[in-house]
Amino acid sequence: MTPKEAAAIIGCSPQHVRTLIRQGKIKARQVSMPGFGSAGYIYDISEKEAARVAAIPQLGGYPRGRKRRSV
């Protein structure tokens, strides 16, 4: 699944999912996109891995999955 799909399961933004992948907190593999050379790739995250991260208790910050109210 893509970072956007994983973010919906985890309850965060797709950018945060990419950050967690780079930090090594989410396991994902890079799949190259044809025609883009070495710079073109997408992350492939398993559903099991997204569910594992979603099950980790959150210790701080704004609650997962809740939208902030805009004033």
C-alpha cells in the first residue's frame, strides 16, 4: 500500500508515514517507477506493518486520527 493508504490506517499524514520510514520505524520497500530512473520510486508498505504501527500506544502529541478544528 502507499503512504497515503497507510496514513489512513495509522491516523496520521502521508508525510509523517514517509518520515517514519526514513527513521526506520516503519518497514517498507522502495519500488522503482519505470521511466524515472533512480530518482523515481514509491514506498510499498504491507497492511500488517501499518496495523502494527497503529497498535503502538501514542505517548504524546495530538491524538491520532482526530482532525484539528480550523478557526
